[in-house]
Amino acid sequence: MAVIKRAVAVAVLLSGASALPRQTKPYVKRQDLPPADERAQGVVDTFRTAWEGYYQYAFPNDELKPVTNGFSNSRNQWGASAVDALSTALVMQQKDIVNQIIDYIPTIDYYETPSEVSLFETTIRYLAGMISGYDFLSGPLADLADNKTNVDALLEQSKNLANALSYAFDTPSGVPYNNLDFSTRSNDGSNNGLATVGTLVLEWVRLADLTGNTTYGELAEKGESYLLNPKPASSEPWPGLVGSSIDPKTGEFTDASGGWTGGTDSFYEYLIKMYVYDPTRYSTYLDRWVLAVDSSIAHLASHPTPRPDITWLAIYNGQNITKISQHLACFDGGNFILGGQVMGKQEYIDFGLELVNGCHETYIQTATRIGPETFGWDDASVPTNQSAFFNKTGFYIRDGGYQLRPEVIESYYYAYRATGDEKYQEWAWDAFTAINATTRVGSGYSSISNVNVAGGGGFTDFQESFWFAEVLKYSYLIHAPEAEWQVGKDGKNAWVFNTEAHPFKVFGGDES
Ligand SMILES: *[C@@H]1O[C@H](CO)[C@@H](O)[C@H](O)[C@H]1NC(C)=O
Ligand SMILES: *[C@@H]1O[C@H](CO)[C@@H](O)[C@H](O)[C@H]1NC(C)=O
Ligand SMILES: *[C@@H]1O[C@H](CO)[C@@H](O)[C@H](O)[C@H]1NC(C)=O
Ligand SMILES: *[C@@H]1O[C@H](CO)[C@@H](O)[C@H](O)[C@H]1NC(C)=O
Ligand SMILES: *[C@@H]1O[C@H](CO)[C@@H](O)[C@H](O)[C@H]1NC(C)=O
Ligand SMILES: *[C@@H]1O[C@H](CO)[C@@H](O)[C@H](O)[C@H]1NC(C)=O
């Protein structure tokens, strides 16, 4: 998922891509790895612990503060953790929790909130969580709902929420404003971002297809159209790779900086996912994804000097690249693999696996075996006290926090589904057990401040809603039995995951 952070704008000219080396280290299966069913159950146990802490001390507020047994409302006080947890409780078939959540959702008043509303965050968490719940409970997991009225309410509440949000698109260009004040039906007037505009279309189109109200899809597609045909030309430094800021008054980009990091990331993610959702309607999205991926391989792929075996994607400003990346960007490997599988292009799968390996390195080299929020690999910018670390690992840590993010495990999941190689299950189990051991505190799990000191350097006393939606879902699915909602092994997908890991049924043509 993409939590929006301002794109890091750095104007330093650095060298670009070089040829990819091959992985040579042989993989040796670990003897102490528990069987898959025990691994899956271990993740379910953690999910239940986190849910019970939240339900006891925070529900129906947005998040649990596990250290102090308090709560917070960073997402409009509509119960973010509950709505975000629904599709994970469903795939884990935790019937009691599913019914606690769907009993609650009909009581939410989406027209009222004490705080500013983010169109993007509200779409990917609340709208997507309810749509996914509806797809499961009106489909293959219908038996888990005790009350059928609550299932219909998921779609009704999705319509209510989208109707409350839809004035955001009422701008001169049709590019929405992101930051909304519901009490005055106004916005903050600021430019919108690439990810915040470009990560709506899957949710709003799915809602249109389920309800028959085509307006939802048309609104999101209109905003997206400016991203698919970027203006001015200077905002597209290489084919398919675009800037990060868009003016809703004109629909034009105001810069040429970006990458696969926070603030721009999930725009690229959704180009291929729209094609997976409906290849008939969204073939031009595929074309744009291919351009972006080819340009990324040609111009952003970068190998640290001390570790030429590792590949990460750099960020750019115009055609200048900067050797910085983030935990958030680590969804990239999984996204390349998904597209490679869907298109039958082994080259994209192989490159995606290189990126997965690069993110794995950021995990296994730290004291906690969890990767940092932001890292760099520019020879000229290595902090003196990280020189030895850099020489060994190929990166230095710029921000050592870990905010219960999923992207590294998410990419292990796609790598495992595509290759069937148990190595990726082992990597996911390693990451999960490290996270479970380091972030467990009080009544739940908390973000930590420093992955490179034993114990994590202190708790921030905050349990993110995407801990439920994403980390625990991908950590579970990689060890879980075959099911129609698992990512396809062969490029054929019956479901597609939104950027918050909420699975939607792909378009069938008979939904409403
Ligand atoms: C997760 O952490 C809890 C508490 O420390 C522990 O009891 C449990 O065994 C851990 N689970 C796994 C799978 O490591
Ligand atoms: C089923 O859910 C609806 C809507 O939440 C509620 O009004 C109704 O009382 C519930 N029925 C039962 C039997 O719990
Ligand atoms: C369809 O959705 C739009 C956008 O939210 C809304 O204004 C309109 O009332 C909806 N139409 C119907 C028939 O519900
Ligand atoms: C790129 O780097 C060159 C050389 O340092 C500089 O002149 C130019 O302004 C930079 N471009 C951007 C968009 O930062
Ligand atoms: C390295 O030095 C910086 C700046 O003095 C300091 O903030 C940081 O804690 C040091 N890091 C380590 C790993 O010692
Ligand atoms: C790291 O490698 C560089 C380049 O080889 C060298 O100058 C530097 O002294 C090394 N740092 C440490 C701490 O060994």
C-alpha cells in the first residue's frame, strides 16, 4: 500500500543502469522450518491476538495504541482497523471476527466525520475493504455471514461512502482534489499526487460494475485519463515514467520527479491490475505499464558498488537519478512478476525476482532482520558511521523505522506463486517471525523506531490498520491452501488485490 509521503526531491546527477548480474548463491532448505499448516496457523494466532487487543481497547475507533491500551482516530473515526481487517478475517475463515465486523459496518455514518478526509486513503481502506467483503460474502465465502442483511449493507455502505466522496471530482479538469472537508463540502486547494489520483480506478470501477451506476467508474477514469496522457511532455522524462504532482485546475503535471516510491508507487501498480481486472476495457493501461517497466529496467535499475549482485530501482528528477529507495517501493518486485506472468514475459518475472532479492537483503542485514523505511546506496553520501555496514550490505539506512508495512512480504508472495520455490515461503516466515518477535507489545503490535538495534529501538505505540489488511494477509496466504482468491500460478487470476491487499473478483460481466 502507499502511504503518501512527499517524493524526495534530490537533484544530484548519478550514474544509471548497468547489466544485471545473475544470482549465484545456492539455496539450502532450512531444517527447522515448521510445516505449512503450522506456519499458516501461527499467522492466524497473531491476527487473533491483534484483533482481540483492538476489539477490547479501541473498537470502534480507528487504531489501537497497544502500549497504553488506548486508541487513536487517524482515519476519520469510522473504525478503520475493523473495516481493513474484514477481508483478512475472511480469507483466514475466522467466522466470529467476520460477524463482529459486518454487524458493525451498517452502523457507520460515512457522511459525518470530525477530521479531514483523504479521498485516496478512504478509497483504498474503507471502500475497498467493504467491496472485498461483499465480493467474498456474496460469493465463495457466503457461509461465513450469520446475517444476510449485513452482506447487502456492505454494498449499500460502499455506495453511501462513494456518494459522500464524489464531489472531490467536481473540478475544472476532472482530476479530483484529495483532501476534503465534509462539513463544508470543500477541499484544501492543493495539487494532487500521482498515487492519490492513480489509485482510485480499481475500486470505483468495481463499485460501478457491482451497482450498475456507471458514474463511479467514469469519475475515476476521467481523473486517470490525465495520467495516461501526461502533459506537458517534459513531465515524462522517459516513456511511461511521469512526474508526481498534478494541478486539478488544468490536469497538467507540475514536475518530472518520481519513481516506484511513496507518493507515486501505486499508480504503476494499478496499470497492470486494471488489465488483470478487465483486459478488454483496460488494454491501454497495460500499454502504459509496459512503457514504465521497460524504462525502469533501462534507466532506474541500479547496483550498489560493494554488492553488484543486488538490484534496486532509483528515483529520478527529470533524467537525473538518485540512489534512494524505501520499504514502500518493495512492492515493485511483486508487481513486475504479476505483469510478467499475465503477459507471459519471463524477462519481467526474472527482473521482478531480482528486485525481490534486493528487498530481502534489506531485511536480513539488520539487527532485527526487518528492513528499514528508507535506504540509500550512493557512494558519495555514505554516513561515516555506516561505512562498514555499507561495505558489507550495499546500503545505508536513512530512516530506520518500521511501520508494520507489508511490501517485502507482499513481493515474496507473488514470487512464490509464480515460481513455486519454497525459498520465498521461508523468507516470508523469517520476516513474519522477526516482525512478530520485535513489534509485539502490550495488547497488540506496534511500529518501532530502529530496525538496526536489537529490540527495535522503542515502540511508537501505534498499530496501523494495514497490519491487519496487508502484513497478516500476505503472511498467511503464502503458506495457506489453494483457493480461488490466491494469486494465479499461471498468469490467470480470478481475483485481483487492491493496493491495501483487499481482493476483488475480476470482472465477469454479470455482476449487477
Ligand atoms: C509470536 O509472538 C508470540 C508472543 O511473543 C509468541 O508466543 C508466538 O509463538 C510467536 N509466533 C510465531 C509464529 O513466532
Ligand atoms: C441483521 O442485520 C441487520 C442490519 O445490520 C439488523 O438490523 C438485524 O437486526 C440483524 N438481524 C439479526 C437476526 O441479528
Ligand atoms: C450514481 O453515483 C453518483 C456519484 O456518486 C451519484 O451522484 C448518483 O446519485 C448515483 N445514481 C444513482 C441512481 O444512485
Ligand atoms: C540534472 O542535473 C544537471 C547536472 O547536474 C542539472 O543541470 C539539471 O538542472 C538537473 N535537472 C533536474 C531536473 O534536476
Ligand atoms: C551515526 O551518526 C549520526 C549523526 O551523528 C547519528 O545520528 C546516528 O545515531 C549514528 N548511527 C549509528 C549507527 O551510530
Ligand atoms: C569501505 O570501503 C571504502 C572503499 O573501499 C573504503 O574507503 C572504506 O575505508 C571502507 N570502510 C570501512 C569502515 O572499512
